[in-house]
Amino acid sequence: MIPYFTQEYGHVVKWVVYADTETLVGVGLDIGVDASATDRGSPDSSGTYSDSKSSESSSAQTGGNDGSGDRTSHYRIDVVPYITEVTTSLTSKLKSSIKSAYSRTSLGHYIARSDENISIKGFNLGTSSIKPKYGSDALNVDANGTVTLPASKMSTSGPVVLTLGTIKTLNNLNDNDACGSYRTQTTSISEESSYADKAAYAYNRMPNRTSNNLLTDDVVIDVWQFDSDAAKPRSGELREPIMRINPVTGQVGLAFVSGPANISMADENNSYIKWQENYATYSNISFAYDALGKAHATATGLDTNPKDKHAGRFSYFYSKWGQSGLDSTGNYTGTNALRLESISVPYIKGTTTKRTLSNNDIYQMYLNNEIACEEETFYTILANKNLIDSTSNGVLTETRFNSPSLAATVHGTGDAATTSVYLAYYDSIQKQIRFRYNSEVAAVWNADGSSNGNDFADNTGYFWNKTGIQSISGTN
């Protein structure tokens, strides 16, 4: 263009053209665009113009006719398809306040059912007559330019690329760390860059603006097959369901309260089976797989019998040990399970205000397994020591434990591999957030508890010992 600072050539115009690429015939690479200016000419007294002139390539133009050089009226551009929005059934069902945060995974993948239609919007994605393709399948485009991709056409989860002719959508091809003029010999964007720098300078990104500003513009869809009958309670209602993916088999595994008197959980071969039975229902389900594909879970039996000092147990289960008690006494007998705590705690005797044993050395003996026995025996021991009133039932509440969270890690490989388990939960009686761990869960359950976990439970198998429990908050 003629330099703006000179009047040598008469009138000078500085211009910008905004072009809608979708008005072009189609997508393509190196599409030529010519710019020219026309002087309408000189008007006579009647308003008729004559001697009009149009610009042409001249010696003043240093650029070439192929669009090269600094000063040219010939340009070449790439018109490519680009996806700006993916909408699945999950997206449409979420509240607007959380839609952006939960419609994609932490890796930025979109989530779709195997039987739904996925809506895709963007630039240059085709028309009703020039249809984009997914693989060899032509896709419909509505009047608003929205492309419909049936999830059934995806044979597996993975990247989604649409093509128009031979041109692919740019999303999965561009450089996610591109940062324009920010990139110099000393500065650039990489995986090691700070969160702030990535969010500020890397522009091939599609952040959700709520919880993750580093999500890229890559389009990857995780397709799920859902079976409405995938999990059924033995009777009544299904409560507290937790789903995990077995990292070895890729199979869905579940743990849940199964009706009024059972819990179900996964093992290595089944998504779930009946695991334990009780006189009453359960709560406090937590569930996790370790790297070897073994399942770990917790549950609390809510049966109570204050008269005989019986209270339900908060227990840990391990799929390698097999199913626990499958009759009504299962939560009490504790076969193939480790009893962690009870839903009751005795009161201390001799105080004007009733206090639980959390402030008494005997309770520490109880926690540390220096006294290890069933609840009713423990009550008798405390009563004989004149520490509690034998007629007192103490504190018994079905909602003692809340929000259990379970994790498992594997150390080593092959036959030498060991598994550690970590558990956190809230104890509403003691008003504590508790963290428990077991550095090595036994591969085989022993009825006497002698080797079910070196710091997971004591030799009776009833409690976790003092090296494996920490109170995160203080007691009252």
C-alpha cells in the first residue's frame, strides 16, 4: 500500500477488509485474494462520471503476484474448518452456572452417551449441500451451521476430526503451546511453563473460564455405553452408588447400598456382587481400585441393639479376601473384613457432664488396640474398672461417620508387589477428621486377624492400631 505519510499520489486510503470465509465456495489452502481500488472518475455538471481508473500491479508494488513480499495487492490465505463448541446431552442438562466446569473432563475431553447426537459448531464446517465427513460418513448441517455427529458412528472414544474435501478440522493439528510474539530465544510456552503464562499467552486453548484455563482446543470425545439396569438393588432402593473403572480390565465397577440389608461391590470379574448382609441397612460407602485391579471398599452397618450393647461396625473390604458374611450376622461376624470402628462410644463415669471416652486414657487403649475385643466385652471391662456406668449405653448414633474417602497404591511389581490403603472420614461424635492407613494389606485374610495388615489392625483384626491412625482436628 502507498505509504500513509505522503501525499505524492493524491488521496491516500488506509483500509481493512473483514471477510466471512463461509461465504466462499469452500475450504482450501492458498486461496488467492486480490485487492484493488477504483477511482470513479470526474463528474460533469450533470453528475455523470468519466475517466474512471482501477489500480493494477505496477513497479511501485514490491510484492509478487503470488502474495509474497511486503507490498502487494495479491494475498493467499488458508480457509480451514475449525470447531469452537461441542454440545452433548450432559452439557444440555447441566445448570448454566456449572455447565462450563463439568461438561468436560479434567483433560478437556467431552462426554457422550453411545446413543446420542453430538452437536458441533464452528467456522467453515460446511453447509446442507457441502457436508462435512466424519471418516467416510457425511454429516448433516442445519440452517445455523450446526453439525450433527451421531455418537453411534464413533467406534471408540478418541479424537474427533471432521473433513471437508481433504481439509481436516484444525483443532487437533495446531500447536497447543503456540504463543505468537511471546516466543523468543529466551521465552516460550511448554508443559513446564507456569499456569499463569499458559493461560495468558498460549492462544490455541479453550478454557472453561471457571476451574481450568489450560484446556486446549483439541476435540476428544469419551463415548460411554449406559445400561439403565446396570446396577440393581436386591430389593428396595439403591443408595450411595460409587462407580470406578478397573485400570486392568477397563470394566466398570460399582459399590452401593443394596436395599434394606445388603451392600454390593465389585471384584476382579464382576461389576458388582452381594458382599455383606446385615440386620439393617448400611451407609458410608467408599470404593476404589488399586493399580492391580483389586477393589477396596468401606461400609457401616446400621443395626443397633442398645440393651445388649451391640452397635453396627464401620468395616473395610478387600476383593482379594472374597465376599464377607452373607447372612444377617455378616456385619457382626466380620468374615473377610476388618472392623474399623463402631457407631457407638461409651460415656465416662463420674462427671457432671456426660463426656465420651475421647478424653480418657482408656479410650486411647481402645483406639490403639491395647484393649481389643467386641464392644460388649469392652463395655464390661470399662464398667469393671469403674470407668463407666454399666447401665449407660453411651453415645450411639447411626450418623457417627461421614464422607469416607478411600485410596489405594501399589508398591513394587510382580509377586513382590504390596498394596497400601488410605482412608479419611469425619467422626461426628469425636468431632474429628480422621486419617487412617495400612502400609501393607495382607493378600489372604486370616480369621484370627494375625496378618491382615501390619498397621491396619491389631492381632485380633478388630481395630487399626496407633501407628495407623491420626486425628486431624482436635477433640472436645
